Amino acid sequence: MTSTRIMIPVEEKERVSAVIAVPERYGERKKTGIIISHGAGNDMNNSMIVFLAKGLAEAGYLTLRFNFPYREKGRKKPDSQHELVSAWQSVYRYLKENSEFKPDKIVATGKSMGGRVAAQMSADGLLTPERLVFFGYPLHAPGKKDQPRDTHLYQITIPMLFFAGTRDPFCDMTTLKDVLCRLDTSWDLETIDGGDHSFNLPKSAETSESEVYERILNKTVEWLGH
């Protein structure tokens, strides 16, 4: 596996950092590219994102993780929806049209906000991945499980994989399962017992952070292989 840091143009005079990991002997079989987007409070160097990018590349998938513009500029407040969409489109286009890699298909994934934006774009036809993977989906605001932001999910027709912690204040498990049962496409759900929005477990838990990440990685690889 080779890992390279690159800069991807987003809009006029603006670029974002990205890291692309190419597995050994890439191109000898059907090529799949996986884009990993980060959440509102972190960036592409988030420990889970780095772990997954490396693990997926070792499993044979080309991976690309990137920063949204606001993190590139060192800001904490997320970009507008327009800017987030523009960044996602630019990164997707870069991978799809890059003559060096030419993936046969692309899977869009994301932690929290990054995954939500990818879902909304897929529903609106602004992004056309083969599959979607969500590492902690922000289904509703904390304390407002009766107001799920789910309308766009029912418009998606490609397979989706959700990872959810049972202590996630942004994704009540009962509400999520109710939404999933009404989706008009195939889906899978992997529950992290005791996990919060970032899959952190209580201090009393016997399972380590790396073991949780390994479980998420293994499930993703298994699901992608079906």
C-alpha cells in the first residue's frame, strides 16, 4: 500500500487536503474507490478515519480521505451546505476522472456530518456512488428524537450500511430502526453496544477503542464483498 498526500481543487482559488491510499497490485481485479468524509468536530486525521482508510486499503480498496474547506482553514464552524456539497463533488470528481486510478465504482462514506451530506446529495442526484456507509449518522438533534431529519433517506435507492452506538445522542436506536424499516432499498445496521456518537465506550467497558474500530472495519469489508 502506498499513501500520498494531495491537494484537490474545490472552487476558484480554493483547495483541500486529501490522502489517497492505493493498495498493492491495484488494478489487477475490479477496482473500487472509497471516499471517507469527516464529521463536524474533527477532520481527515481523526483516529477512526485514519484507521479505516488504512484497513480498507490493506483489504484491497483504494481509499481517499479529505478535509472540508473550513477545517483546511483551521476553523471550527462547518461550512455552509453549498460549500460542503461543492467539496464532496470535487473530491468525487477527482477520484472518478483521475486517469491514474479509474475506479470501476465508488463508495461514499462519512462520519456524522460528512455522511449526512453524502446521503442528501445522493437523494438529490448530486452524488452517484454505488453504496453508502455511515459511521454514526446524525439522525436528529440531541434531545429531539421525535424530530428526525430523515426525508432524504427515503429517496435513496442504493444499498446503505449504518453503524450506530446505543448511547448516541444524535441517533436514538428506536427512531433509527423505525426509519430503516421504511427505506425503499437494501440496508444493514451494525450496533455498537455502549458506544456514543464516536463509538467511544464507557471507561468500565472491557472492549478497547482499537477493537471497536476493528469491528467496524471488518463489518464494512464483509458488507462491501456481498
